Amino acid sequence: MAPNPHLDEFERIARFFAPLAAPGGLRLLDDVGLIPGEAGEQYVLKTDAIVEGVHYRPDDPPGQVAQKLLRVNLSDLAAKGATPVGYLLVTCLPPACGEAWLEQFAKGLAADQKRFGIELYGGDSNATPGPATLSVAMFGKVKRGKAVLRSGAKPGDLVYVSGTLGDAALGLAVLKGELAGLDPAGRDFLIRRYRLPEPRLELGRALVGLAHAAADISDGLVADLGHVCTASKLGATIEAKKLPLSKPARAAVQAEPERIFAALGAGDDYELVFAAPAQAGKRLASLSKKLKLPLTPVGRFEKGAGVRVLDAEGRPATVPQTGYRHF
Amino acid sequence: MAPNPHLDEFERIARFFAPLAAPGGLRLLDDVGLIPGEAGEQYVLKTDAIVEGVHYRPDDPPGQVAQKLLRVNLSDLAAKGATPVGYLLVTCLPPACGEAWLEQFAKGLAADQKRFGIELYGGDSNATPGPATLSVAMFGKVKRGKAVLRSGAKPGDLVYVSGTLGDAALGLAVLKGELAGLDPAGRDFLIRRYRLPEPRLELGRALVGLAHAAADISDGLVADLGHVCTASKLGATIEAKKLPLSKPARAAVQAEPERIFAALGAGDDYELVFAAPAQAGKRLASLSKKLKLPLTPVGRFEKGAGVRVLDAEGRPATVPQTGYRHF
């Protein structure tokens, strides 16, 4: 077969890398791998890189870059219900990232190590003529067989999301000089959501045995829910009017209605999307209260394939960008 | 303390990253981390990245780039006596690395997966505006407490090296149009040694219980032996005349005597340097015969610090470059 120059990121993975996966690599459908740990445990393995100018802005504070790097990995562990243990770190740094940059970067790592109870297990330190490229391999623990995979959703399960959606994409828009009409506090809130995601570790652990499937939202709700659908061999329908929005995001959507797509199609929120049966509603409501974190049903899994979005009037909507895709 | 703009790679690691290390991170003195595995086992964790234009040449065949990426990581596992299990992969690729490149790259991964008994457990696939940056986190197994660390050398132990040294650096010189006087077969041998290192996994496993300390030679003999010395709180003296050279390397040194520094100060050979007591000589000789791999004593560990090199006349020599250093 002649190489197709237009394979996107997920097609590339499916075609070139999935055939290389171990059984514990879950056909690369789950963004994590599983290996046996100590008695009764498994390790959940995850690797994610961030590239200057692609995943973060060159002028982002180095400490927050470090935290973002750890948190995008922690977020995947959260989605599986794992307790993080530690990480390996690769830094490929251009001359512009000198010791002052590195000192702040290391302080960010130290702060999040303390906060999330993780430590560094090794690394590799390189110079690069290109943009800073930072890669982490994170590992955590779950009870054997208890990881919440993408593949367990059942027809009729509700599609839940945690927190609020679209904030990170709107924060990036603010950093680009857009959304000038928002108040300063709202703008700061959105920027912070872009720069410093909050891995939902406590939620993820509480979802073990409660959710049938889960993923973190790093590529956008439609894309990541799509991954859950693919792994679960199901489809899903979500209703745009049910999407949980923060107050600043709601203001942004009121001013510019197409900004709703930030909540549907843009990544970087690092909230969780999960499948839970309707009868879990009460337990989820009390969990939401305990964690002070909205847990919102936004749709339903169903037989079929793919994600359908209904707009405020209940009509099928087209989402212009379903998640950030490399290539 | 004011940031020092001239910290080298190892000083950067010691200053900024070592304070972040877990006990299982071995103070970052060992290039690997250890975590508990199944009953009686530990996992050895290692991460290493390669950057286009830094660690390999843009025109290197993509399949060999993939193999080099895996092998530089496997080499560290070999040095610890571990049996490799699997890996996580991060690819950050520029537009120039399209599907044709990726297809060859994946074929290289597949070939080495089969050869070394490893599988893929997950990954991350990114686009980058910079040079291709490829990162692997590799894990393998050892019996608990049996990993051969850098920290176990004892005064009086002999410094052994496996295989031949300097070939990779000379291969790179050939690729740069140097060493034109060598015969074609010799040039091909050296290029192959540069492009396709041979992780000494079988040797490493056989050294468990036999060697007191070991490291792979990725930064050059003097640098990597120096790491063993630092971790073991010892010094070492090596004799240049004892260095094992391949036939083409010997020819290169005869033509240009300063090429001997390729065997002392250049990296990329991915042979092992290890500490063994004199009484292990017989067992090492029979191991060498069994593996068809030279195991050569080139010096001795001693009280003190740092690595001394004696030239052919027994005079202290200065090695111009002690290993590749980023920054």
C-alpha cells in the first residue's frame, strides 16, 4: 500500500504503532499501558511530551511549564483511577533555556512532586537546536484489574464530564489578545486553566468500581469521548446545552456564540469524561459534593459508532475542530 | 547562589534534578531507576532521547534510527544485568518525516522488538517545528537487589571493558568524509558501529554476581568510568595501550595517532565498562569465549577520585574530550 501523506495523528498510531503493542499496551487504544506490580497491584504507565510553541508558549513561566508537563501525565493516571508514584524526565533544551530557566523549571517540578506525592526516578538531559521538548514517563499504581479503561462503556451509560469545559482554549485565546471584553478576573481564571491543568486524581480513584470507562480530556471532549467510543465499540450523543461552563466561559460564549466549540472541540482542559450507569447518579452527586467538583451528565452512550452533538435546539451540530491533531 | 551560565550537563543534573530524586532514583548517579516488581523482582527504568542532528544524522536510514533509539536504552538495561520487557515511545516529528519515513521507522522498531523480546506499552505522537526528537522509556526486570549498580566498585578491582572502543566515533568521522585512507570494508564496519550499537544484554546478565559495578559507555570511556568512580567514591587509572581496538580502528590510529582519543573520550560505543575483582579473571575469560566478545582489563580502581589515563609510555595523558556533553 502506498504511503498516504494525509494520515492524521490517530491514523498514524493505528497504522504504524498499534501493531507493535504488547497486550499490556491495550492496542494503544487507552493512552496508558499496564504491567504487573507488587502483589495485588499493577503499574499504569503513561508518557506525554510537550513542545515549546506547540503545547505551551515560549513566554510561559518555566515553573508552570514544569507543572503542566507533570500534570498532563498525571491526568491520564487520574482517568485510570491510579495513584501516581513517580516519573522519568527527558529535557531537550535550546540555548535560550539557561540555568535561570532551569532553576525555575526545577522549582515547578519540586512543588508538584510535593503536591502529588511523586518523585523523580531518572532522566536524560540534552541540548537541542530546536524548540524545548520535554517528555515525561509517569507511572502509578492501581489494584490489579481495577484500572478504569476506555473500553468498558455500555449502551445506555450516561456520558459524564468533570469540572467545566473550554476554559483552557479560551485562556489561550486570551493570551493571544482575544476576548478583550471579559473582566480581568475572568481572563486570569481562563489563563490559569490553560497554563495549569488540575489532574482529577481524587475523582479518578473514586470512580474505580463506579465508572465503566474513562478518559481525560486532552484532545477535546468530542475527540476523547470518541476514543472511549472506539475502545468500547459504541457511539454517543451529547447535548451542547448541557455542557458545564465556568462563569468566564459562559460570558465568552454569550459575547461570541461560536466559542461554545472551545468546550466541545478544543483540548487542554484535562477534565475527565466517563461512562456511568444511570443508577450511579446518587453516588456521583454525593461524590461531586464531597470533591466540590461538578460532575455533569452531558449525553448517553448508544449502539453504533462516533460522537453526535446536538445543539441547543436539539439539531445535529458539526464541531469544526474535534481536538488538536498533530499532522 | 547566582545561576552559573556555564554548568555542564552533569553539573546541571546534580544541581537541579538530583534533589528531586526518589530513593529508587539512586540520586541520579546511575542513569536508571528501580521500582518493586512482581514477587522477587524489580523493574529497572531508563529513559533516553535522540535528537536529529545531535545524536543521529538526518540522512541516517529511519529504520536504523529506530533501532538506535531502542538500543541506547537497552544498553543501559544491559549494564544493570536486566532483561528488557517493553517501552513507551514519544515521537516529535517535523513535516519532513512523513508516512514513508514513519513506515521505515516502525519497521526498525518491529525488527528490534522481535530481536530483543520487547513490546510497545504506549506512546505519544507529536508534530514539531524543530528537528525530530525521539524519546523512549524502557523497562526491564532483575531479581530484587541484584542489579549491577555504578556504586559497587572496590579498590583493587580491575576496570574491564567489553568489545572494542572508538569504533562509533570513527564511524561518524567516516560519514563526515574523514579517514579516507581506510579500506571500504573497514569504513563500513565503523559506520555500522556508529549507526547500530549492540546492547550487551547477555553479557550484562552474566555479570550479575560477578561484577561489582557497571555502566554502559555512551559518553565515552573516561566519562562513564568517571561516573562509576563518582558513584563508588573511588578513582581509577587506565592504560591507553590496553584499550581494545577493532582492526579498522587500529588502522585509523596508525594513520592518525590522535584518533586513539576516539576510544577514550568519544561516546556511542555502547560497550560496557565494569569493575571485577582480579580473581574473577578466569570466569570472565570463559565468559568472553562463550559470548565471542572481548572482555579486556584496561586498568584498576583505587582510592581517590577521578580517572587517570596513562599513555603508551606510562605517562599521564590528557584526554581532550571526556565524552559528549550537552551544554
